[in-house]
Amino acid sequence: MSRNIYCFSKSFLSQIPKISATRLYGRWMHRRPAKVLLPFEPDSQVSLTEEKVIDIGTDGFKKNKNEKIETNESKPLVPVTSQDHFKQLKEKKNIALKKKKFYLSQKKVFDDKGEIIYEKLKENDGRISNLFVKLKSKKERLKAGQMLVEGWRLIVDGLEANCILKYVIFSRIEDLNSLRPFLPKTGVQFYKIPYKEIELWSDVETSPGIFGVFDIPNADNIKRYSNPIPLQFICDNIRTPGNLGAILRAAVGVGTEKIFLTKGCVDLWDPKVIRSASGAHFRQPIHTSVDWEELPNLLDQNTSIFIADNNTNTSETAETENVIRNNISVLPYYGIDYANLKHVTLIIGGETEGISENSYRLAANRNGLRLNIPLHKGVDSLNTGMAAAVIAFEIKKQFIQAWAKLRLNKNTVT
């Protein structure tokens, strides 16, 4: 029985027409025929486009007879060994290193591809430690004529003010993207060091991871963004870095002409002052270590002097300072018509030392006044930076209102 079944299947399979191997090839699977002609359908006139016949042989696909078959016989193959490949890579690396050393010697900022050129340093590199030690010391800082800023925002402020950037010390390459649009083409050296080393030199708990070293800007070359109001500050015995930075920030915000720092104030280029001032060093002309003897010659002849003084108590003691102070009238800061004055000079004293005798003498010789900020009961005084901001913005408000009235009168007359 099984034998009969085997013979029957063999004879049946022999009657099935053999299918060409080409039909089973994967090349024919993606074909999209225009029409399928079945053998049992009657003949019909079908207009089909004639296709080029491709002869598929055992050697693979060949091109048409009319087309020339390209061979690699005309191009001899040169065998490339691993040793030759290694030499080529080494030559490329040496050329790139020579280019980088040349760019670094020329203090170029960008390479041929527009990428920022930097030098990667190891931990505890002597150049970085010497630079930071020098910039952390007041004496060495002034001797070198350089200042240290921390954070990319302060670096951008310095670049926008056309200050000369000398060094950038960073830990992450992404931090340089914020500086790229403002960087000059030459003159800046970039050093990449580990973040833990930056943390050692930082003055904040969480360091932004980038430092900038600028040449100390000259007070006469500061770039202004708008015209100042006729107001200037005199800082008297400001010893706290945060207070001085707050005063500088208020001065820039109100738009003062200039600031004078008398001898006895904290160093203007101290990193803590720079950080708390938030870029005021780059936008405001600041004169440091001014003697009281030469100060009257630096002031405007038509200026009116006011002292921000919270001490309104009179004393009958024979001290010279108290006698001079008691002879100067004190008024609320909003009780003066500043708009009728040609120029205003505001003296701000420190919280610990207070107003010096020299300030009272200067105000007495110029018919100055003492300004008081009335406070709620139980509050003795305000922070010096806050007091300077309150008085300065009151002065600015009155100036702006007076100028607006003048413009309105001119427009109505015309």
C-alpha cells in the first residue's frame, strides 16, 4: 500500500511544470506587474511597456550588452598593511599637535574648524596655582593689574564692556558655548582643569566651574549704555565687601556718573566685591583710594552734597565730629526738590565705622544737608546698599519727572 502511494506521488510531481530558479530569486519579489495574465483567460489586447531583458547567469547579474562593464583592472590595488595605517594616523596626529601648539603660542582663540582652542592641564598644575595665589592677594593683584571673576555671566559682562580678557579657566567644555559669541579672535588663553580643583579656589559653595581673568579696566574707558543722571557717590569707610558691591549695583541701576572710594574702603577688586556687584565694575567709572584733600577738586563745582545719615540724635559733647554734624541740617530724603539742583553728590558711610569727620567737613563747606530715611518703630537702620538705593532712586524719579514736564511744555508750544 505504501509503495503504491509513493509511486502515485512521484508520478504526480513529475507532471507539475518545473519553476525556473530565477522566479524564486528575491529580485522578483518587489516587482509590481501592470497586469497578471492567467492561462485560462481569452487572448486580449493589452498594451504593456517593453522592458529590458536582463540575463541572469550563474556568475550573478550582468549589465546590458550596450553598456560597458567597468573593471578595476586599470586601477591596481595597493595593499595597505596595519603598520602603514598606523603611520598615517601618527602623522595626522603630529600635524594636529603642531597646529595646536602654534595656535597656542599665537594665543589664537579659534582653530580652522571654528572650535575654541584650549590646553588640558593635569591636577595641581603650577601655572594655575600661581595665577590664583597672585589674584587672591590684594598687593599682587594690583601689581599685576588683573582681576578675577567667577561665572560665565560676569565674563560676558566684561567682554561686552570691551575689557581685555587674558585667561579662562574652566572644567566643562559646555560652559564655553555661552562665551563663544563674545570672544575675540586672539589674546585669550584657555585652560581646562578638573572641577574639584576649581572648587578649591572658589569663594562660593557651588562653583559655576569657570573663571575669567581680566585686565583691570580704566575708569576713563568704561563703556556706557545710556546717558547718566547728574548724580555721583562718595563711599566713606565701606569695609564690608558685600555692602560695597550692593552700593555699586545700586549706582549702576540708577545710572550715576561716577563713584569715588576714599582711603579706608575695602579693595574694589576683591572677588567678593566683584561677585556681589554683578558686573557693575564693567559699567561704572570708579575712582579708588581718593584722598580727602584732593576730593574737592574732583567734584563738580555746582554739585550739592548730601549725606545719608541715620544718626539724627543731637549731642552736646565737645567732640569736633559731633559739633560739625549738629551744625548740618537733617531732612527726610523725600523732602528735597532735587530737580531744581544742577548736580547731586551723595555720601554713604559704612555700617561699622559710620560717617567720618572728613565727610561732615566737606558737607559743611559746601552747605550740604544730611538725609534721613524714616523707619518703622523697632528698626534702627538699613543696610548701606539699601539706603543708597532708596535715596538714589528718589533723586532719579524727580529728575525724570522734571525732564518729562520740559518735553511736554516744548511739544505744546510748538
